[in-house]
Amino acid sequence: MDEDTILATLVSRYENGRIYTYIGDVLVALNPFNKLPIYGKSTSARYHNSAEFHTDLPPHVYGTCENALRARGVTGSSQCLVVGGESGSGKTEAAKHLMQHILWSAGSRETGLAAKMAQ
């Protein structure tokens, strides 16, 4: 696998509306610069309740988050999710979705977290 192959795959997936791609344990996200109907409690629940989300479900920020939550449960050790990228790449939005998935997975009734993070 080389850089050209990875870039061609990312471009192809992006053009087909698939903004997330797993490369091993790393989730590559491409900012679509618009809202997509791929978030919410029902999607979060699919990833939370899936036995093998890496193979059963398409790549998603919820899947990466779920992987960390499960590792925490298995190992008992702290987990860290690193969100990186250029200015405007969608880091804040990704962090909001990660936090929302954690709250939903924990059964929290918190509803204003995204608004608080945007302030």
C-alpha cells in the first residue's frame, strides 16, 4: 500500500459519500462541509450494540469511540482518542460526535453538550 493508493481510495470513498475510512486502528475522516444523516442516537446504538462493528458496520467515528470504550472495559486502563487535522478539517465536530456517543453509551440524559462545546 502506498500514498497514491490510499489517496485514490479516500477520494473514491468521499465521492460516494463515505467520509470515514479505517486504516488499521486509525479512522481517517474527510470533512464533507455539510451535515450528513449519519449521526444520532439510533446510529450510535447500532455501533454500541454491534458485536463486531469493524466488520459489520461501515467506518464511523462512533465505531472508533466504541473501540476505545470496549478496550477500557476489557483492560480497565484509560483510553485516549486523538483528533488531529488542519484548520477547518472538522476536529471540533468529530469531538462533539465522540462525546455524544460516550454520553449515549453511558445512558446519560445530557442533551446540551454539543451546544456547550460550540461556545
